[in-house]
Amino acid sequence: MDRRSKSLGLIKVVSASVAVWAVTVFSPAEAQTVRVRAQLTSPGLVIPENFIGFSSEIEDFVGGIYSANNTSLIGLLGLLGPNGVMRIGGGTEEDVPADPLTQDVANDAAAFLNALGSGWTLLYGLADAVNDPSLAVQHAGYLLNALGRNRVAFQIGNEPNLNLGSEGAWLNVFTSYYQALTAA
């Protein structure tokens, strides 16, 4: 799909979103006409090729779903394109104790991503609720060993304001994880 087609598709999505917003936000007495104009000669910002992706819970990740043997899922997600981000984290990212990530699970994930294509990367959530910097280093190490530095990134916590009670508490965990990870 060329950039012009992507831009036109985005315009359709934006137009539909504006129409739904106008219908749901305003009562008929307050309704206003909304005009959307496409400037096809100057399409504006381009959505990056690796913007697309999918998110999954850590419990599914360590449960063995993501392996090179799952050709059905690889085929389905391959329809998203040759580039993307696989985000692992969410509600189960905050489980205490943390889900049991192992080197074998990380290796399976690397094989899964390789089957999707070299343009796919991983964003992995390190559980802040566990508050264990050494475990964060261990989990990051498994994924870095399997994927290398250019194909994995880490987030610390999913919803730290809800899970740890305050931004300050999360910042303390973040700092301890950051220091441990950079030292390792």
C-alpha cells in the first residue's frame, strides 16, 4: 500500500471518528456541521511503518503461545505487515509474584518475532509491583540474549498510578530498576 492510499485510509478513519464524536457528544439542538478536507497534495505527517502492532498479557507470553510453531497466529499477525511492535504487558504485568519468564520463553518469543519478520520488535513490561530490580535485570537479560539490543525495549509498570498508589512510589521503583538495568 502506498503512502497516498494510507493517507486516504486515515482520512476515512478520522472522518468516521469525527462523525461519531459529533453524534455522541452533541444533542440535536447543539449539533454543528463538521467539515473535513483532504489536502492530497500535502498529506502531512506520515504514520511510521512500525507504528502498527499488537499487545498481549504476560501470562499469555509465558504460557507458550508465542513460538515459531504457532503458524496460525504468525499468519494472522503477519497480515499486519512486515514491521510492527509486539507489546507484552498490561494487567498481568502487575502480578505479584511476577510471571515466570525464562530463557526458553524468551527464545521462543525471538523465534516468533523472526517468523513475523525482521522489522518486528518487542516492548516488554517489567513488573513494577514486584519491586525487585534483580528480577527485572534477569528478565531483561533473557530477552536481550534472545533478541539483541535493537529488537527489544522495556517499560516499567503498566498503570503505576493505580498499582503503586502515587507517582512518587512509582518513581522510586523506576529509579531502582533503571539503576540496576544500566549497571548490568
